[in-house]
Amino acid sequence: MSAAAVHSLWTTAAEPISKIDAPKIEYGQLSPTLIVVGAALVGVLIEAFVPRKSRYYAQVFVSVVALCAAFAAVVALAAGGYGTTKAHVAAMGAIAVDGPSLFLQGTIVLAGLVGLFTFAERRLDPAAHGNRVDSFAAQAAAVPGSDSEQAAVKAGFTTTEVFPLLLFAIGGMLIFPSANDLLTLFVALEVFSLPLYLLCALARRKRLMSQEAAVKYFLLGAFASAFTLFGIALLYGYAGSVSYARIAQVVDGTVTDVDPALANTMGNDALLLIGGAMLVMGLLFKVGAVPFHMWTPDVYQGAPTPVTGFMAAATKVAAFGALLRLLYVVLPGLRWDWRPVMWAVAIITMLGGAIVAITQTDIKRLLAYSSIAHAGFILAGVIATSKDGVSSVLFYLAGYSFVTIGAFAVVTLVRDAGGEATHLSKWAGLGRRSPLVAAVFAIFLLAFAGIPLTSGFAGKFAVFKAAADGGAVPLVVVGVISSAIAAFFYIRVIVLMFFSEPKPEGPTVAVPSPLTMIAIGMGVAVTLVLGVAPQYFLDLAGQAGVFVR
Amino acid sequence: MNPVNYLYLAALLFTIGATGVLIRRNAIVVFMCIELMLNACNLAFVAFSRMHGNLDGQIIAFFTMVVAAAEVVVGLAIIVSLFRTRHSASVDDASLMKL
Amino acid sequence: MSFPLLTATAALPAIGAVATAAVPAARRSAAKWLALLVSLATLALAITVLVRFDPDGTRYQLTESHAWIKDFGVRYELGVDGIAVALIALTAVLIPFIILAGWHDADPLETGSRRWRPTQGFFALILAVEAMVVISFEATDVFLFYIFFEAMLIPMYFLIGGFGDRAHEHGEEAAATQRSYAAVKFLLYNLVGGLIMLAAVIGLYVVAGNFSLQEIAQARTNGSLHMATSTERWLFLGFFFAFAVKAPLWPLHTWLPNAMQESTAPVAVLITAVVDKVGTFAMLRFCLQLFPEASKWATPVILVLALISIVYGALLAVGQRDIKRLVAYASISHFGFIIMGIFAMTSQGQSGATLYMVNHGISTAALMLVAGFLISRRGSRLIGDYGGVQKVAPVLAGTFLIGGLATLSLPGLAPFVSEFLVLVGTFTRYPAIGVIATFGIVLAALYVLVLYQRTMTGPVKPEVSAMPDLRARELVVVAPLIVLLIFLGVYPKPVTDIVNPAVKQTMSDVHKSDPKPEVEAAK
Amino acid sequence: MENLIAPLIAAPLLGAAVLLLGGRRLDRVGHWVGTLLSATSFVFGLILFADLLGKDAEHRTLTQHLWTWISVGSFQADVTFRLDQLSMTFVLLITGVGSLIHLYSVGYMEHDERRRRFFGYLNLFLAAMLLLVLADNYLLLYVGWEGVGLASYLLIGFWQHKPSAATAAKKAFLVNRVGDMGLSIAIMLMFTTFGSFAFGPVLSHTGDTSEGKLTAIGLMLLLAACGKSAQVPLQSWLGDAMEGPTPVSALIHAATMVTAGVYLIVRSGAVFNAAPDAQLAVTVVGAVTLLFGAIVGCAKDDIKKALAGSTMSQIGYMVLAAGLGPIGYVFAIMHLVTHGFFKAGLFLGAGSVMHGMNDEVDMRRYGGLRKYMPVTFITFGLGYLAIIGFPGLSGFFSKDKIIEAAFAKGGTEGWILGGAALLGAAITAFYMTRVMLMTFFGEERWRNQPTRSPQAPSAEPAAEHRGEHAEPHPHESPKVMTIPMIVLAVGSVFGGAFFSIGDRFLHWLEPVTGHSEGDSPLSAAAVTGATMVCLVIGVAIAWAQYGRKPVPVVAPRGSLLTRAARRDLLQDDFNHVVLVRGGEHLTRSLVYVDHTLVDGVVNGTAAGFGGLSGRLRRLQNGFARSYAVSMFGGAALLVAATLLMRAV
């Protein structure tokens, strides 16, 4: 390393501090995130100061208000043209305020709101010692089955911390897709991951499974984020900066002021490629793409169902948002390197998810695998690398998230003595006992299967169309085949519900409070609206299809 | 000394950490290995920032430490509760859910 | 913008379906009557369509067009040509009879929850199917067609899997499992077909940029839209596969016997007489219009497959021990004729094929519904369990025989006209195939007469000795069908007049004209 | 006047509709309604006949266009009727004989509770048969063609509770369908060749096309004729068809329907004239069948089956004649008419005998019946004389002419065909004499013989009245049955003479069929002489066998030929082994294939995915570390692949 370089380094360090000017933050444009995170902090304070009895109401109130406000803010920004004309990079290059981020933030906030309703549901579990309880542990710290737990239950404790945790997670998710430099990306990743790890561990029933899910999710998540971080490091090494724009320029070759000495000491394309790959891998883990999917079924099964629903929906949205931005803004120059690889990933994800799902016997695991298959479909759209690709993915995500939350909300309703009856055999003849619930669930399944007149079909069509336009015809064919395979197991469930005789000691269907009803109703509504009259939302996604650079 | 060597070291540490995650049973140890990987990243960041002659990397390193700390909090909470439930911190014991 | 007649024709049964489903559990008969009335009203609308349609007018009439999904290039475009009108009429005519025939098929035996309303569901689903079938006959937008072509599967699926024959040789439990097997098989076959078609639909969009049948066809003719030969062929195959599954064409047929065997007779009729027609109709409308060259390219293979279907289906029908399976295989044979007629690419062939769709609908309905009445009396589908029925129930036997004679296309009954047209149409261009296909008429006679002999003639079996003859309701179902069969057999002009111009159009789409006779002897 | 053609068909059709839809309330009058309507149709026929006679020979063709039936592109089928001398002849035969047999049936079916429906079917048959002969194009003819097939199916199987009857009916329809296949293919050929299948265009343009085409058409028409007229190789159904009530056998399977094939060939004369090979085929079929039927007729003990064999053979004569071309057409038709008289008479006689013998059909259990049923004896006897061609009776004229014509064909063909015809005459004489002797002469073998009717006991409810196992009390049949027999007897006596004196029939038919005198190597006299000789020989042998010696009640084993003949010369056995068995095996194996192969592939695929799923599933073994391994591996692959992409 040359002396000059050393000298310059020292002098830079010796610059007087006064040169650093105060950062300029556009609070208005970051308001959605700020509102949510602020509310989360309020929630923490509530936990600290509000008496136990009224915490639940306070928390729910704050969260609902916050999320509504956040959504309003998103709408306002979009209306203000920040999604299209005024799209730009805010917070000194840390956050991009543009179409995709606003669309995704809107989706996430809404999904979060619906998820919140399922969190707040307290009618399903039979009242313990006269106080109504939700699906979260009375006292997470208490050992399952121990006296302390008994006491906690008797005292009617509930883990109201879930609400701030949820808000934190949402906050992180709001930043994730709009992060405009790798550091923000990483921090956001952790900010929404850590609360989720905790939430997974908080189930009221089947706590062992819940804790196991949390451990697996946490260890694997941390493992993956380590890769992400190393990837970031390498990219930083390659470009000398972590800002998307900067890296993109270096990749394009528009900027070449990387230290030439450095350039020839190591093949920095290797840095770029390896770093990119590891970074992408971290995101693929979050979206649950094969072969980084293996946490999904276990975690989905073990986590409290409301958490599963929220996680399945919102995490996918956020992660795909980030992936899109990464691939479209940072690495478009590498298109020809990553496209084939992503092809492969998409293909094995679609097929793997669909095939393994065939033999599942637990409804939550089934949905988990189905979500993997869907990740594959969405990847097909991501690969299109066209404006259509972006908007189709956005549309798909919007539709998919609500169907997912709705589906898991239905799962919370079907219960027997041991809590939720998630084993498929128990769903036999559900259609006879309570046709309405069965019908609703059937609608969700059909949407998953992509039957016309449901959001699933519109989304699938949009994605495949974009892919085919992008010349990925084989991908479309595989997608079609795997949706055929997938159809098989969705239909299996429907058969089970409607055509098989109800078991005498089968589960009962709990009558939920309006909260869950809203969640489910929302799911049905979105399914049908996006299925029958998707044009408005397609337009929305279409306008939102451009990233700011 | 050529800072590139630090990178090699970082890569090495990272690999060691990853390997540890793959082969060790005790959740705590696994977790430590992950921390090791994070530290490897930090080393890389610092090394790169020195090469590029800008401070981004070093700042990122601080961020990473904070994040890692937060991770420790959450992680230990989870692992400890698991341990108290099962009286074992082996990740292999936690395999109720499979197939 | 006049009154949207076509939309109304499709919407009415749809609304009716919702209304029927909403009828409270206690008011079963109300639901039945409601469904019947709706279907009759729909029939009225269909007749108005028939009247308002001018055979010599423009190709597509009563058209409606509204923007729908701009981003997919999808418009809500309806319009009917002669072929569609004929088939809509067929559908609208058959549904009331199907409803009437299934009057008691869905009366619940066991009491599920208070909210379990099989009867309402049954009739609602039938109406839903009608709505979707009608609109897919009307759609002139490929995407619109595709949507209902697929969506149709869902109600059909519940009809097959949810409602079966009352008595069953192996008890209700086994029946349920077999039913759901049949239903799933039906759904998966058609879904796979549909999904492969989806790929082709997307491909079509990539190539053409929109889905309007007329625009694409126009662009193809005036050359502004060029398709690479291979592309066209792949797309054609994608479409054709789906239609061939639906039709069904050998070797994609095995779902049909299961489905028809397990479902109640009215539903079986719904499948083979109404829903499957969408497949053959779509071949005529979409395959030929969108991919004329590819269609001609594929013709030889398709003709051979159709030929196999004809002979193979008939032979298997001979070998069946189950009445409904027999009818199912007979239908497969008949669909072979239809497809053969379509791809013979002669006006006789295609008019014959269209006519065949109508006639086969009616004749199968007659045969299958009477068979259903028979089965409901004895509680068995096995041919061997019957014998000497004509002695105790002469009217039933008589109507059954007429249905059978129609199925073997006896001259004087409607199916003869269409079958002969198809044969002639094929013969004029492919003599060998025409001749082999003619063997089908012998085999048809074989399976029909064997069926009749085993069930109706011979000494009276004790089990059937107390069998009542057709009841009033059942007569009301059968008699009109038989009248139709005879009328269209003696005077098919009303249908042919509507169909011929449309067929002429299709022929010009594929740039084909009838071969000239060797000697111009016609006066 | 042509407007009377439609009513001609409509009357019996109306009858069929009324009787079949009318329901039980018509049970008491139904049979009279049916008879009346068929008679009406006969009257219409006579009126039209008179009208034709009024015109001069060249303008004796009436056509009536009702409506356009099918019209697609150049495919044009009209519902148009054509009444010329040929069809007129058939109309009179059909309606005349038909009405008589209706009348006869009134008595014969008296005790059957389904008599109304029987008459409905009879009327349906008349309508279809009339349509067949009056159609102006082949497609419309085809309608009648299958219509009579249907009627015959219904009537053969009229006693459906008898499995044998049901089977016979099915067999008849199926064999006919094979023939119909030929007809439909012929029609298609005509359409592709002439662009039409109406008699006019087709028959007037035979000159404009290749002989090959015409030969093909001709052969297909022949196939059709074989089916309908029970000619070898499609003759097997006729014997079993005797399961039907006797009047049916008389009307459909003797007088009218089975002769439709002859009508078809004669009607299509123009085609055959231009296709010698096809003609040859026709003559061969005719010759073979006339011998085949005759031989079968010799061996049968069932009186109806014996007569059936004879029918087959007589039609063989007609077909032979028709195959000879213009030389033979007229005589074919003439023989057809006379045969219509005497064969119908014979069958009615047989029916009358059965009526008096508790439905016993086995001639070995008859004998000496002449004094118990004189009218039957006399009418039957006259019919007998007519058929064997006793000089002066109708059979003599018509058959003699055919034999002449056969020789007139000239060349070796001529000799062979003529010889066959002569031989046939001899055999005819033999088996008819045999029938006559066994039935009406000899000792009364039915004495103390409880009847065991081969048909199911309750076959004809008439039997039930007379109590089953008692010894039969032969008695004459009621007037309503005997009168038709008498009338037909008269016809069979004088018909031939009436037609031949002054070649009336020839001149009547010539304008349609054309006629040419062949140059026979033998003089007419010689042929007649030869025929007489054969006749005498035949009668003599029969007398020697059945007249002098008593007839054993139990049939002797008989020679190989006899045994073969009893089994229709093993033709049925052949069918059974080759077609029925083979077919069964084919279908059964196909069912298997469909289940295991076609369906199996699909189910197999599904199962395959299931298995794959099951296997992949095991990877999800619940151990977090193995998940980590897959992630690590995945990451490695991802990196490697990305680098690889750049490398290549």
C-alpha cells in the first residue's frame, strides 16, 4: 500500500470536526415510519406505567390510532406525488421515498392493522378464571406448566407487550423496502426481525412448540443476517460506499475513483459478486425461498397463529420490497449475472414448495409450504427486470398478504380442547358443521390456487405476464405446472371440509369478536375485489412501479 | 502490513463462525459463533474503510455492535426460556416440529 | 347502447344462484321453485336472443364491449354468432329439465348443522354453472372466456363431489370417497388443462398485446399481426389441450366416466350435455380463428385421435357393467364425432359438429335422465341388477328405448342428421377416416341394444317387480326432450339456418372451401 | 294427384302414433284402428294406381316435394316422394298384403294383452316401408331403410320377456346395421362423386364418372341389400327372426321388408349397369344364397325356420335376377311380388297350424292335419304348389323367367348361374314337399304327445287358455284368419299368369327398369323342361323320404351336411366364435387397458409426486442445524453460481 494513500488517510482523519454540517431530515416524508415507531415507544411507556387491567385497551387503542395515522400519512404522501413526480431520496440518502416504498408501506401498514386485530382477539380462548385472554402467553417468562404460570393465569395476566413489539416490527418493515443504503437496510432488517423472534415465543398454548419455533427462527435468522452483513461488507469493500446509488454507479462503471491500487490488489468484481450473492441470500431467507426456506414450516407452525399470519404476510412484503430495490437499483448492471441464478432459485422454490406441500397433514405447515411456492411465483415476477415486473410483484404482494392473514385468522377459529385444531384430519366435514367458515376458507384456498375471479389469479397472471414479456417463458411453464401441483393440495383441504363425513369428536368453530371478523372480511373483500375488478389497483401498482435512483 | 490480510482473517473468522453454527449443539455456543461471524464482518468493514480511506466502514462497525447487542438480549431471552423449560440448551433437543 | 341482452342472459342465472343459496334452510321447496323459475326466465331470455339474432347479419351480434382490465388488455366483450346462439339455446333449454329431474336428488337425509343446506346449494350451483357456461359461449374476449372456462370448474366440482346417488352398493361411506375421488379427478384434469391454456393465453398476450378475438383475428387476416410458425403452433397446442381435456378427447377422457358415474343423473347430464360443449365450441371458435395455420397443421393428428375416441369409446361402452359409465363412454365416442367434424374443415363437417353438440345434448339428456329415474327406483347402477323392466314400467322402458335409439342416431331422430353430416363432411376430404368412423354406428347399436336388452327385456327380476312407472314430473322432463329429438330429426332447418353462416365464416378463417364433387350433377 | 302420396305414408304413421301414445283406453278398438288405417293406405294406393294407368307409360312418374330436410353447403337433402311404376308396385304389395295380415293378426293376437301395441308397430312398419319405396333420394330411403329395421326389431322382440326373442331382435338390428353402414358409405360416395344423392342426378350421370367409383358404390349398395334381404354373408339374422309372432314373419320377413334389398338394387340399376364387377358380385351373392337358404330349409324341423330358409333362397333368386341387369330386373320384381303372395300365404298357414297346435312348431310333432284344418290345408297347399313352380301357378312363371335370364347371361357365368338356379328349384321342390308331407300327411304324431313348445310356455297367451301339457286338439282357425289366407292363395294361384300373359308386368315396369332380351343358349322351352324335371326329382325324393316311411318324432342324427344345415351351415357358430367371443375379449381387454394404462399413467403421475413429496419431506427433519447446513450450502451455491455466470 502506497505511502500517499496512508498520508491521505491520516489527513482526512485530522480534518477539523467543524466541517461536519448538521444532517437534514425530511421528517414529513418519513412520517409513516416515525409515527409507528413513536407509537411503539409510547407502548413501552404504557407497559411501564399503566395499570395491568387497562393496559390491553390502552395498547390496542394506541396501536390502532398509530397505524391508521401512518396509513393516512402514506396516502397523503402518495397524493402529494411523492410516489411519482416528487419521488426522491430523503434523510441524506438513507431512505428512498418513491412509488414502490409508498405502495409497500401502505400495504404493510394495512396488513399490520389487520394483523393487529387478530392479535387483539380475546373471544376465542375460553375465559381463564373469568378474565378474557388472547392467544399469547400469560407470562412468557414463566416455565410452561409451572406454578408461576398457573399463578399468572389465575391473576389473568396477558402479555400486552406484543403490541409494542408488533409496532416495532412494522416500523422496521416500513424502513426495509425504502432503505436506500445498505446500513439502513441491515438495521431495518434487525429492527423488524428481533420483535418477530420474540413474538414467536409468546404462544399461550403449545408453548414448547412456540419456544422451539422462536429458537429456530432466531438462530437461523441471526445466521442469515450474519451473511447479509458480510455481503454488505464486501459490497462496501467493492464500492467504497454503502449507498445504493453509489454502488450502482460503480457497478455501471460511471464512477471509477476506487483506489486503483486497491482495484488491482484484488479482483473487485469477485467482491461485488460474492457480496451481492450473500446479501441476496439474506433477503431470500426472509422471503423463504428454497433452499433458505426450511425455517418457514416449523416457525409458522409453532408461532401463535396471529403472529404467523402477520409474519407470513408483512415479512414477505417487506423482504420482496427490499429485494426489488436491491436488484433494480443497486445491481441492474449485474442483471446478466444474477438472472440465471434467480431463475434457478425461482424454479426450485415453486416446485419444491408445491411438491412438499402435497403430503402435509397440519394446516399451518400446509400454508407455510404454500407460502414458499408463492414466493417462487413472486420471484418469477422479480426476475422480469421491467417496470411491469415491479408493478406485478407489488400487486401480487398486496393481494397475497390479505388472503394470508385472512386464512390464518380462519385457522384461529377452528378449536378443540387443546386450543387450535390444526391437524387436517380434524377439519373433516367442517363444511357440514359451519358452512360459512368453510366457504370462506375455501375462497382463500381457491385464491391461493389462483382460480379465476380471485386475487390469486389476477396476481399470478400479472406476474407470469411480466415474466413472459421478459422472455422467461420456461419460468412461466414451470410456474403453471407447479400451480397445477399446488392446486392438488388446496383441493385436498376443500374435499376434506366438504365431502368427508364430520368426525363425532371434531373441533368446534368459535364465534369470534368483530376484530377477527374484520380481518377475515378484509381478506375476502380483497380477494374478490382484486379478482373481479383489479384495474384500479393495477393502475396504482403501475404508477408505483418506478424506483428513484 | 497489507490490510488485505485483515480481510483474509475476517473471511477466516467468518468461516470458523459459520462452521461452529453448523457443528455445535449448545444453543449458547451456536449463538456465540454467530456473534463471531458478526465480528468478522466488523473486521472486514474496518479493514475496507481503511483501504478506501473513508470512515463509513468504521461507523458501520459501531452500528453492528449495537445491533449485535440487541440480538444478544433477544436471543438470550429466548434461549434461556427454552433452557428453563427443557433443562437443556441443545438445539437438537428442540425438534418437536418436523416433516 | 341498447339493453345488454347477453349480459342479462348470463347474469340472471347468476343472481338466481345467489338468491337460491340464500333461501333459508327450512324452505327447501321454495328454493327448488325459485331455481326452476329462474331457469325458465333464462330460457325466455335465450329465446329472445335467438329471435333477435339475424343469421344473415354480421358475424357477431348483440355485441357489448366495456373496458375491464386495461393492464391485461382485457375487455368485457360479448357477442354471439350462430354457433354460440345454438349452444346458448341448448343450455337454456336443458337446465330447467335438469333442475326438474333433480328435484329430489338433494333432499338431505342426515341432518347436519342447522345451517347445512344441501338443497339450496345444489340448485344454486346448477344455476351458477348455467351462468358461467352461457357467458363463456358469449365471450369474444379470450381472457374473459378463459376466466369463466376455469371458474366453471368450481361449482361443477361441488356438484360432482357433494351430491351422489342415494343408494350405493358399498354403502354411503365408500360412496363418499369414490365421489370425492371423481370430483378431484375432474377438477385436476380440467385445472391442468386450464393452466396449460393459461400459459398459452399469456403467450398470446405477449404476441398480440390484447385479447379481443375480433381484433386478433382481423390483425391475423390483414397481416398486421404476424406469428412465427412455431409460436402459433405452441399457442394452438396450449389452447387445444385444455379444450381436448374438457371435450374430452382420447386419451384425456378418463375423468368423464368417473365423474358421470358418481354424480347424480342430472349433474351427469350437466357435465356431458352442457359443460363439455364449451370445449368443442371453443375449438371451433378460438383454435380455428386464432391459429388457422396451426389448426391445419395439427388436423391429421387430431382426426386420428378423434377416430380413436369414436371407436375406443364405443368399444368401452360395450364393455361396461354400469349404466352411467356406459353412457359416459358413449359420450366420449360422440365427442369424437364432434371433434372429427370440426377438424374435417368442411362446411358439412362443422355444421354437422355444431348440430351434433345440440343433438347430443338433448339425446344424452333424454337417455341419462331416464336412466337416472330407473336407478333411483332400484338403487343400483349395475346393468346386471335389472331385467324385464318393460313389463312393469312400459312407459319408462319406452322412453329409455327412444333415448337409446337417439344415441345410436336412428334416422328420423335428431342425432342422425348431425352424425351423417359429420361423416359426409369428413368423407369428402378424408374418405378412409370417414369409412372407419362409420363403424361407430354399428358399435353404437351394439351398446345401446345390449343395454336395453339386459335392463328392460327378459323375465322380470323380483327386485324390479314392484317398480312404479314414470311419474308425472318425470314425464314432464322426458316428453319434451323426445318431442325435440323427433322435431329436429325431421326438420333441423331452424338450427342449420342459424349455424350455416357462422360456419361459412369459420371456413373462411382457415382459408378452406368444400371439395368439389367429381361430377357436377346437382340440378 | 301426387298430393295423395304423403297421405299414403301418413295414414299408417298416424295409426302408429295413435296406438302407441293412445294408452290403455284404446285397447279394445286399437287393432281395428290399425287395420282400418292400413286399409286406407291401400285404398290411396289403388287410387294412385288408377291414376298412373290413366297416364301413358312414359309419364307415369309423380313426385311430391314436402320440405327441405337438410341443407348445408352443397349438401341438399329434400323430403321428396317419387311414385313411379316400380314404387307403385311395392306400394300395392305392401299395403295390400299388409292390410290382409293386419286382418289376420286381429284373430291371431286376440289373446295378447299388448295387441294394441302390436298393431302400432305394424303400422309403424308400413309407414317406414312405404317411405323406403317412395323416397326420391337415397338419404330419405335410408330413413325408411332403418325405420323398417326398427319396426322389425320391435316386432321380432315383441315378446320381450322371452330372452330368445330379445336376443333375436337385437341380432337382427345389428346385422342390419352392418348393411346400413354400406348404404351410408354408398351415399357418401355418391355425394363426393355426383354432389348429390337424389335418384335423378345420380342415376342419370353414371356415365360421367369412372367405373371404379361406380363399382365401389355398387358393392356398398350390395352390402346394404345383403343386410336387409338376409343374403350371404349377412343372412344369419333371418332364422332367429322367426321368434316374432307369425304375422310378423309373414309380412316383414317374407313378403315385404326382406325384399327391400332387391328394390334397392333394381332402383340403382343404372349404377350396376355401368359396373359389371358389382353386378357379378350381386349375381354370385344371389346364387350362393339361393342354394344356402334352400339347403338350410331342408334340414329344419321348425316349420317357421324351414320357411325362413325358403324365403332366403327365394330372395336369392330375386337378387340373382337383379344382378343380371336389364335382362332380369323385371323378373326379379315379378318374382318378388308373386313370392309376396305365396310366401305370406304359407306363413299365415303355418301360423294357423301353430294356432291349432298349441304353438307347436316342430313339424315332427305334426302330421295328418289336413282333415282337422281343411282351409289351412288347401291354402297352404296352393301356396306350396306356387312356390315349387307348379305349372300355371304364379311361382312357375316368375321363377322360370329368372332361370332363363340366368342362362341368358351367357358364357360360363350363364351356365353356372343357370345351373345353380335349376338346382335351387329342385331343392325347393324337395324341402317344400317335406314341409307339406310332415305337416298335413302321414300319421298323427301329435297323438298322446304333451306339447313342449320350444318357446317359453307363456309365449302366446293364447296358449295359456288351452292349458299347457295337454295333448293338442287341432282345429281350424277363425274366419278373420282364414279369409286373408284364402285371398293370398288366390293371388298365388293367378298372380303369375295374370302378370305374364301378354307380358303385362314387363310393359308396366319397363319404363323404369329398362329391359333387354339376352340371347339364351337354351330355348325357353328347354329351360322350362329342365325346371320341370328338377321339380319332379325334388318332389320324388321328398316323397321317398317323408311320404313312404313314417317320420320319426325325434330327429335322426343325420348326415354331416344335415347337421351342419340344422345349424345354419355353422355360420352362426362362426359368428359366435369370431365376432362375439373376439369382441368380448377385445372390449374386456380394452376396459383393462383404459383402467390400467390410460388412467394408470395419470394416477401414476399423481402417486409419483406424492412419493417425491414424501421423500423431500424427510429433509425437514426438525434439527435447526441441518436447516443451517442447507442455508450454508445454498449460500455457497449462490456464490459459486454467480461467479460461474461471470466466468462463462
